[in-house]
Amino acid sequence: MAKCIHTMIRVLDEARSVFFYRTAFGLEIADRFDFDGFTLVYLRNDEADFEVELTINKGRSEAYELGDGYGHLAVAVDDLDAEHARFKEAGLEPRDIVAFEREGALLARFFFVADPDGYKIEVLQKHGRYR
């Protein structure tokens, strides 16, 4: 059976992105591989083996076009309200918390935040299928 192990995103500024993912989600550098034309940085925390792989292409200065095909990364947290307040206090500019219902029952509570390169991240309250 296949196991998902990471998602990769291209970023402009390694330090700025590492700071964001550390501050927002407690992700730390697990590995860093420097090559002639690019650097790969793998981020993870103790909660899961799944990693965010940052690819930094050397010499690039213009922002990446995310296009209309990119969706979002999603993470689940124990206390959505506390995380939302923490994100605000850290200056990460989270969007408002949304309650999403289906057939009168709560399906999910969440908010979105964008990383320094504009990638959207959904932060969900652990509930139901989101654990």
C-alpha cells in the first residue's frame, strides 16, 4: 500500500519560508540538501512523518505563478480558536474561522492562511474525518 510522504512547493526565500512554517505549524528542518541550481529543505514535526518539501531555485527573483490548479495543504489542530488567536498574534494574517455544515451537522471548522509565497493552507479543528 502506498503511503503519502511529502508535498513539494517552490519558494523564493528559504529563511522566510522556514520561519513561517516553524511559527505556524511547528515544522522544523529534518533535512537540507544543497545542489548547484537548487536547494531542497524538508520540514516536519513530531506529530507525523508527512513532510513539506521546500524547493528553492537559485537565481530566481520573481514570484512563482500559482495558477488556478493549486488547491491547498491542510493541517488538523486540537484547538482551532487558540491557533487562530496565536496566528493573529504572530502576524500571520489568518482569515476568519468558518463553520461548514452538511445536512444540518457540522462537517468542519477551519480557517485559511497563506504562506510567504501565497500558498494557501487550511487549518482544521480535529473533528470527524479530520484528525
